[in-house]
Amino acid sequence: MLRNLFLTALTTLVLASASFAGTSVRDDKEKEVKIKTSAICGMCKARIERNLAFEKGVKDASLDVKSKVVTIRYNPGKTDVARLKANISKSGYDAEDLPADQASYDKLPSCCKKGTATHDDH
């Protein structure tokens, strides 16, 4: 009797573990995040979107130049918000609270640097 109870409990535990494992797979569905940047123009838009396209797990990235917000659809099983912000920073732009990587910022065209008047002619 004790052996049967033990086997029943063990079987229940194994099935419950399999059920939770299935749940984690479902968490890998696509997510969306909006990140405020320091982008100024169309060249900034192209640079940020292109660099994010090479980030593993990114499905789509679209920067609205007027609001300076990039909307990113991504697979959370392959990347996370911290990596996405780091990608933007390494592109030379601020990503909310993460400042632009200085070396990358220094390489930006002058029209893409902070303090430049907003323009869309690029």
C-alpha cells in the first residue's frame, strides 16, 4: 500500500513537472517593448532598425522619429530588454536610462548627435 502511494505521488510529481515545462515554452511567445531613444532623423531610424534586425530574437523594430520611441517585437526566449537597450546604446544612442556608448556616439554623423535640430531630410 505504501509503495502504491509512493508511485502515485511520484507519477503526479512527474506529470506536474511536465506541465510546468510546457508552460515555460508558452512564455517564449513574442513580446513587444517600447524604448525611448535619442534618435533625431531618418538616418538614426535606419541605423537603429538595422542594428536591431541583427539582434538574435528580434522579429521587428520600428522607430518613430517624432516620438523617438522604437517599438520592438522579440522572442523573450532568445533576448531580453536589457540586451535590446545595449544594442541601441552600442549603436550610439541613449536607450531610456542607458546612455549611448561613447565610442559609437562619437562615430555618428554630426546630424545624428544630441543638440542637433530635429530634421527629416536625411
